[in-house]
Amino acid sequence: MKRNDGMNYAPKGKSAPIVTDGQFIIAAIGLDHGHIYGMCNGLIEAGATLKWVYDKDSKKVAEFCKTYPQVQPAQSEKEILEDPDVKLVAGATITSKRCDLGLRVLDYGKHYFTDKSPFTTLEQLELARKKTAETGLKWAVYYSERLHVESAVFAGQLIEQGAIGKVVQVLGTGPHRSSVESRPSWFFEREYYGGILCDIGSHQIEQFLFYSGAKDAKVVHSKIGNYKHHQYPEFEDFGDATLIADNGATNYFRVDWLTPDGLKTWGDGRTMILGTDGYIEIRKYIDIARDEDGDHLYLVNHDREQHFSLNGKVGFPYFGELILDCLNDTENAMTQEHTFKAAELCLIAQRDAIYVNDEFKVNRV
């Protein structure tokens, strides 16, 4: 696991198979983002069998095969899509190309599991909505900052148990290290990555909807800017937004690519959840200057104040639930409505954002 590079951060958990070997066969198409490794790790640990991999870049394929020696390199995308044994395709291609890949995958009768953000335009989202309605297949999204973080999973369990009462507000910070020297060129081009709120902002909006139990929300205000990376004029290294949910819960989040080199991981991601009867703070990846392992959760309610160190203790139930959803046509891992609503709201936040720069000039995008 590469702790200093968020693009190649790939959590590993304990093996907890819910299907037997060969019962749920998967493939990987599109290796442009390192999240594909976390996606495959989670599915394999839940019992999936990784059969195929395809990418136009043979070097990426060779590296992938080193990590997963059981996988077969395909000669083409079509070779995978025409294999009747493959139940699900995982993909982490360039952000703007993820929708087109998903449409092809569903057309071949397979479920699709894409890296976030799944779309860069609202038009792509509508195409995906129509395709899932037409086929009845899953279009799952790797919202990893909740699904692949044990403290974030545990926070959801506490809320479900009523530990802090009704959720009133969710405050999230999603700082990332830019690591510009290791990034591909598309990472800095708006057409391909979609903008900071569309990209890493998608994590924040998804977890707000989940923790608050909301079905929908309104983007009240959003901002974006480029404060440091002026050599990349289409890049945004700062963004924030405020939302109000249909159940009255509120949200503020900030995302950025400004993590300093002194931090021992790629980003000090945190979430604070305020309820009517208590609050939760999640320190996802590190507890600075105290514990490099991360996965710390603090709970305060009417009974007590508590600290939980959760690394290796909770697991990642999403992946097994997703496999069972695909096999049983259920929606226990995440509903399709929720998946697409989180994507829709981050696209709206990006579309309507005010642009601010370090000269304190404000412009509409």
C-alpha cells in the first residue's frame, strides 16, 4: 500500500469470501488510475475470481499482472466483453471515458464497477441512468473514502445504532497530495478529469447522503480555485461546497491538492458528524504526530466520550454485498439511486462553482 501517493493507494483487508472460487468471475479494463488495485483487492477478498485484464498500455498490464499473477492479459476489450463467464467489469480508465466504457459493459450483459468519479458531465449521467433502467444491471462506483476505510464504515454502524441521534450536519475535509511529477497529463486537463468537485468532491457528497440518510440535496454554494499549481491552468487545487439535504441535514466540505510533504501519508482526510445527541470525528488515514496507521474514530454522546482504534478490526463489507447484489438482484451494498444522486450533486456543484484565485479575484466559471 503506497501511503504517500493517493492515486496508487490500494487498501488491503482480511480475506472474507462470500462466494466460492469461480462463482463470481470479474475482469479489469482500464488501468489509468491506481484505484483499480483497491477495487480488485476488495472484490478478490470477498471471493471474486479475477480472470482478465485489458489496457492499451502494455506496461500497465505487465505491472498489474505482477500484482495479480493469476490474471490473463486479454488481446482486446472485446475478448473480455464476449466472455460469458465474466459477471462484472471493474474499470479505472480516464474519468471522461468511464461512462462510455460502462455503456459498453452493460450492453454485453455485465455489471460495471467504476472508479470515482463515474462521470464528467450530466449528459453522461443521464445515459447511464437510461442504460441501467433498460438492462437492470448494476453501475457501481468506488467511493473509496467511505467504502474502503474501516473508521468510516464503523461510523455508519454507530449512526445506525442511534449512537448520536439524528444526523444534523456532516463536515468533511478531503486533502490530497498533488504529486505532480507522477501524474499523467490528463490529470491536469479539465476535459478529462472534470474538475476538483466532480472528482474528489464526489467522495464527500456520497458520504454526506449516506450518513444523513438523505435521498436528495441542494447545492447552496460552491467554489473552486487554483492557488499553487499555476503551471497547469486548467487544474483546480481547491474546492468547497455547502449542501442542504431533503431531510434538513446540512453539509460543508473542502477538498484540495495542497497536502504538504511533511505529512506521512497522502492526505489527512477527516469527517465530523453532528447529531442531536452526540458527535463523531473520523481521522481516516493518520492521527498526525501520534499514530501513522489511521482509522481512528472519536465518539461523544450523553453516555461517554470514547476513542476507537479500528485498523484491521472492522473490514470492508461493501465488496461482498456488491457481489451478492449482482448475483441476487438486490441493493444492499448501495442503491443505484444513491450511487447516481451522489454523482449528480458533485456535477452540479462543479458546474455552478465560483472561481476564486490567489489574487482574490472572483469569477463565475
